Amino acid sequence: QVQPMESGGGLVQPGGSLRLSCAASGDIFSMDWYRDPPGKRRDFVAKITNGNTIYADSVKGRFTISRDNAKNLLYLQMNNLKPEDTAVYYCKVVLQSGSYYWGQGTQVTVSS
């Protein structure tokens, strides 16, 4: 299917907030967020199904993942951002069939 599309990245100061969005299509089982910090391999951030959510320890209490099932939209509300949150953030959509698709990524930079 068509590639998921992220939006909402940008430059924010430490302690600031940002909301990322991901538009998808199909019979979706789960929608996930990952990130690529500079010079590091891809890290898991958060995951949501119809029944539950999962967060990485590094973002728990600061980030909130949500999903609009009717519109097939995924959100990541990021509060109290830290410089170590700087990364390219990617949306991963997993369909009921087990197939999955990655978005192109959106840059988030946390700096004063």
C-alpha cells in the first residue's frame, strides 16, 4: 500500500512540546513510532493497538501516543522535550495481514 506520511517535526527548545502525525491506510493492527538519533541505530519509541499502548522507558511520562481509528491517523504528543530526543522520527504501520510499512521520517531537533 501507499507509504505512511509523517508530519509535525521541527526545532524546539528544551522543555518545549511538539506533536507528530502519521497518515496511513488499510486494515491497521498497530501503529508505532521509532527514531534514529544522530550516529545511532533506530530505537523504539511507542506502539499502539486498539487495546493497549507501550512506551520506551526513555519517553514514558513525557510522550503520549494516540490513534484516530476512523481517520487512520497516528499521533505522538511530545512534552518536556530534551536534547537527547533529537532524532529523525519514523511511523511504522502494521496491517492485520502482518505486512508493515515505514514512513519517510520527520526531523525533530531539541536545542537552545
